[in-house]
Amino acid sequence: MKVLLVGAAGTVGSALHKELAERGHQIRCVDLVPPRRDMADVFKLFGYDPKLPDSEWIIQDVTQPGAAETALKGVDAVAYAALSLAINDATVQFSVNLAAPHSLARACGKCQVAKFVYASTVSVNGPVPNATVTEQTRPHLWGSYNVSKWLAEAMLREYANQTELRTIALRLGTVRPHLRFRAINDSYNQVFVDVRDVARAFRMALEDQLIRHDVLHVVSQGSPVYCDPNHAKETLGFVSEFNGPEHFATVHRKELAFWSMAGAHETSR
């Protein structure tokens, strides 16, 4: 399968790039920026080979006229891994989270693309809830980031209902490691998810042949349970592999070590 990977320069996109390549898929990478040099350090945190696969790259904004059709030419599926949480600008967030996937979804029929998998967020449920929520729980929308993600889910559902495009929205927990979240709290809860689990969930969703449209939580299996993970297990067969306070405490220590080394490097320059 040939996959258009949007947001390929980010943490999730880079991990998914490696996951898909290792499974023999062809990848066309699209982003507004070239591959990030610090991704090699992220991969080392998890024992990955730090070298990115050798794939086609397009540096382009897919909302520009004709850009979506050009990017989609000859591909079978879209993996939309672009995130804009760290950019606290509503215009940027709506562009990245809604306008860009809409441009691509609209062009999928013309380009005969069959599948669209989208990175959504568990934050559509609002702040950490007091009770366990499912994918059917009424959303608690409180900011431009989760509003734009929720609207994109609805948009993709309508494309699945009205066209031949099959769509899956993956509601991701907070991805560890993520170099943009330097000051994240090191206490464990279920909203954290290991980037390797995220990449595997994306790959499984892309390879699925049965789901017409669905929304799935991609979270760890730890306790307490805030976002019910069972629907993803039942429909996709996805169960996270990297769980528990010990795992995330280890990840946090590695992240702190990374930032310590990065700071020392900056000081020496």
C-alpha cells in the first residue's frame, strides 16, 4: 500500500513513517517543514534506529489550490498525523486540524483514495473527567484545538456516509515523548500514550478492511481509566503494549536526560 503521510516531520509522523516502512508500505511524506533533526534523539529514547526511511518528501501546504490532488496522486490511503497543539493560535489550529484534512478528503474521490485515518484527540472529552468516557460520550468542547479536531471527526464521518471513502479518527492521548512538552507533569495517568503504540494503531487502522467509519480511543491500559479503550480493542484489535506508571516514569527520566544534554549542547555553541 502507498500511504500519504501528512505531518511526517513531527513526533507521531516520524514514528509512523518508521512503522509503515518496516511493514513494507510505500510512503509519500508531506509537511510544511523538512524532517526534524531532533527526531534521531527521540528515536534513541525508545531504541529505534535513528535513521529515517528513504521516502519521497513534499514540502507543501495541502490547502493551496491543486496541492491536495498533487499529493494524493497514486496513493491508496491518507495518514493524517499533523498536530497543532503547541501552536496556541486558533487560525493555525483550524487550518491544520480541519481545513487541510478537508482539502484532502474532498480530493480523495477524484484521486481514487480509499482510506483516511486521522489523528484526533481525547481532549474532545474536556479536562480529565471524573468518570470513564467512551467514544459516544457527549464531547466537552472548550478550546479551538479540540473544537477543530471534533469538527474534523464529523466531517470525515460525512465523507464516509456520502462517498466511498472509509475513515477512522484516532483519539490520541498525550503522546510521550514529545519534545514540545518540556514541562509536562511526571505523574502517571491514562491520558499518556507511548508513541510506538500510536504508530501501531495508525498502521492497523490503515490496513483494516472492514471499518466504514469509526472513532477510537488510543490510550494506555493503565489505571485510573479515563477513556475507555475497549472499542479500539473490539473493532480494530488494538491494545497498547507500553503501559503503567513504571514505564512512563522511565520515559520521563529519559526525556529529562535528553533536555539536560540538549541544554548543555546549546550552552557550548
